[in-house]
Amino acid sequence: MSFFSVSHQSSKSKARCGTIQTDHGSIQTPAFVPVGTKGTIKSLTQQHIAELHVQLSFVNTYHLVIHPGVKVLESAGGVHQYAKYTIPLMSDSGGFQVFSLAQQNKKRVGILRGSDTAVGTLATPFDTKEQPLVEKISDDGVLFRSVYDGQLINFTPETSMDFQKIIGADINMAFDECTYYSATHEYAEKAMKRTHEWLKRCIFHREHFATDSVTTLPPNSAPRLGRDARVLGGPSDRATCRTRNQYLYGIIQGGTFEDLRKQSAEFVVAQNTPGIAIGGVSVGETKEEMRSQVKWVAPFLPTDRPVHLLGVGQVDDIVDLVKYGIDTFDCVEPTRLARMGRVYNTKNVLRYVETCYSASLQEEYVFDFDINNAVYKSDLSPLDEHCTCSTCVNYSKSYLHHLFKQRELLGYTLITYHNLFVMEKLMEQVRILIEQDKV
């Protein structure tokens, strides 16, 4: 089974249409990846996900390790069986979350001082409001405490690989240090080099020490450069494990600095992992800065492996960045906006795609509207007249306005369903335009 194949390469840019093959199905790219951080795309059932034809979802290792924990996931046979997912899944390494915690600690206690820094000791009994969660950051990894029970958890390249093996997502991310926005060149370079060393350790550990059992995690191993980080060997002995093949993506870092971004892209692509991800973007910088970071690394991106852009997925970002060879995008935007009552405007979203690729933009597009607005209280027209999803076919603006004003949970489900339906239509249109060499 070939993990990735390109069916059409645009003659106009690096944009391409392709297919990612996994044990849980194929993914037509470019594709949008809804975020299901804790093993759920918030407010949706698996039936909804199937109806929407969502191709791939994103789960987060940090959050799943915190709760329900790897022992529970191991007993369940992985997150697919635990949450009854039938689609492919992608898992984050946990690096973004643990380093975000570190930055929160820095602001809180002002004593984070680079490598091998002790951040503090928790009081007894456990109190997250008074004490930092991150205990120590070093070149080995990050030691922090669970927000639930104060248990010490050690995230290293090796444990991240083991955790992700047990979670069982089809696509895994290497453990990395996500450089915070406004970091100096010196700090960004240090974090980049640490990320590179961690990638080598992830590859080595995945090749030689991958385990299906949390009770037999091996000790950390000396790093050594490997060429293919895919899990080797046959299916698990445990009948409940369904994911036979997992594919590792190395992550490009480098902050907002062009020289570091290019250096990181060269290094990460050279490791020949099954896929490549671009990280440390959309973490506070402007859209122009974010686009520049992708543009800088575009010439280094592989033509025969999929490329994922971490944490980016607003409509204009997707439309603009596929031309640099990005195959998949994950973002909380459509689902988070839905829970705020913000509804994607189908006509404007799809018109923007056509306009952006056919000519210079002559107008600003508003991609959503707020159903909480009082103007919709008596509006019995469909939620979106230009959408054919079940929400818009069956329910009015007035009804959705009523649900949100009364804080009825059904409102979150209905608008989340609509917003993801629009995102799937957006990606379908993008794929058509690539095939027509308009991108």
C-alpha cells in the first residue's frame, strides 16, 4: 500500500491533488482536518461525521494522556475503538500543549530561563491555581503535572512515540518544541536544534522500540538517524488493535526567521519520514508573517510525501496556501465559531475561492454571520439559503437564534454540522480548481 500518491500536479503552482492511504481509509487531498482534541469533534456523533464525509480528524496526545489516560486507551484497543471512529485519525505529539503550559508558567512566575530550567515545585495538596504545571524543561523532554490529579508525566520523544502508538492514530507527529511568537533568533535557533534532535530520537525509537503496551515502555534510547519512521512489523497480538500502520511526520520549526525556517526544512525533509508538517505558525503572528513562513519553506517541501500545516485552517489561509504544496490543514476555527453561534456563509466562502484564483480581490468577503444577532429572532428563512446540509434544509435562522439565546445544546450541534459541511464543499472546490490548473 502506497501511503501517498499524487494524481494531479498543477501547472501553475506547487498545488497538487493526491491520495493518502491508511488502514482506516483513504483521504483525498487537499483536505481539511477537523480538530477532535479529546477524542471527539465537539457536539457531533460518529453518524454526523460519516454524513459530512469528514476524511480525517485530529486528536491530541497530551489531552488523551491526561484523560482518560494511556492505560484506559490500551485496554480499549486505541482511540478508534474507544470513540468508535471509522475514519483515519492524526495525532499531535503533545509538544504544542506542554510548551504552551511552559509559556503560561513563564508569565505566571517569571522564572523560566531556557534549557534545563526548574519551573517550580507544587504544593501539597495539589493546587493548580497557585503553582505552575510544568516542573522541568530540558533537552530530554518536559516534566509536568496532570491538571486532574497532580500526577507527574514525562513527555520525551520516546514517550510521545509510545503514547501515540497506544492511541493508535494513523498519522503521528514527532515531538517538537513549538517556538512561541516573539521569540528571539537565539531562542528560536535553540528550539529548532532541539526539535531536530528530538526528531532523530523519534525515528530511532519508532523503528526499534515501538510498543503496544503501556506497562512495558522501554527506557530512553540513544538517538540515531533513521530513514523511515513507519511502524515496522505485522499487526498487534491484541485483537482489539486495528491500526497496523502508523506514519510519522517530522515537523519544521524556526519561528519567524527565514534562515532558520529554511535550515529546518532542509533538515526535516532529509530525514525521509513518511510525511512532513510545518509547525510553530499561527501562534500569534500576523497573517502576512504566517504566509511568509510557509512561502520560505515551500521550495524544500517533498513532491512525493504529504505535507501538513499545523493549526491553520481559516478560509482565506487554505485558499492562499495550497499553492505552496500543502495537502492537509487542521484548525479549530469552524467548530469553535459554531459554538459561538457564528455561521459560515456558503455563497461567500465558495465565491471567494473562485475570485481569489481568477483575479485580484476587488472586495472583502465576510465568511460568517452571528446567529445571536437580534435581527434573526423572527427570520423564518433557512439558516443558509445557499446550503444543502440537513441543518439548513430543516431549520430556520429564527430557530437557531432561539437555541443560542436559550443556550440549548442542539444549537452547537446544528451549526457545527453546517460549518463543517461548508468546509468540505470548500475543499471539493479547491481540488476541482487544482485539477483545472487554476491554482
